[in-house]
Amino acid sequence: MEFKGISKTFSTVGDKQYETIGAFRDELSGIYGRERLRGLGYHWTDTSIEYVIGLIDGEIEGWNVSVPLPDTGWEHVCGRTEQLGEIYGNIYKDGPLKYEIEMFDEAGNCRIALYR
């Protein structure tokens, strides 16, 4: 699987990534619609995360990165967007991730595919 999208690096210090990635997603949601987007998190360090936003179907205009991803071995979690911090707290209890793919809808639901 290949993930193409617009990539940015975000600080994870103090869990700031939830706010800053959210603003990035909101910006692109205004153009493409929230439910057409998916976000890929990867390359975590002690202080940052690489995050790519692409389209569920097709290629986002101006994409600047293509990330090869495994085709199998993904786990899936669903929940509410306002509980994202808690959801990730539970996910990380089982160890670090190599990749995460997030999808959100206008009703406040989230779907997360994770790969360890």
C-alpha cells in the first residue's frame, strides 16, 4: 500500500500534536471535506511526529510525500474524537506504533488503523 499526501512535522511535547494536527486537518477539511481525508502518523521521536494527510480515494493536490506501508497486519480501533487522548493512552499500553492511520467524520467519530 502506498500513502500519498501532504507531510508536516509536529511537536509531541505536552501532547501539542492533538491541537496542531487538528488545525492542519481542519484546514484541509475546508477544501476536501473531513470524511474524505485520512491522516498517517509515523517517524515518532521523543519530541515529534511526522504526519501526512491524504485522501481516502485519489491523490490530494500538492502532495509532497509517498510512504510505502504494509498491506497486512493492521489493527483497528473506533471511538469518539473527543476521547482521542484516552484512546491513544490505551493503544500505547501495548507498545509503540510504527504507523497509524486516522479517519474522522463530522459526527465526531474516529477510526484508527494501527501497525506495530
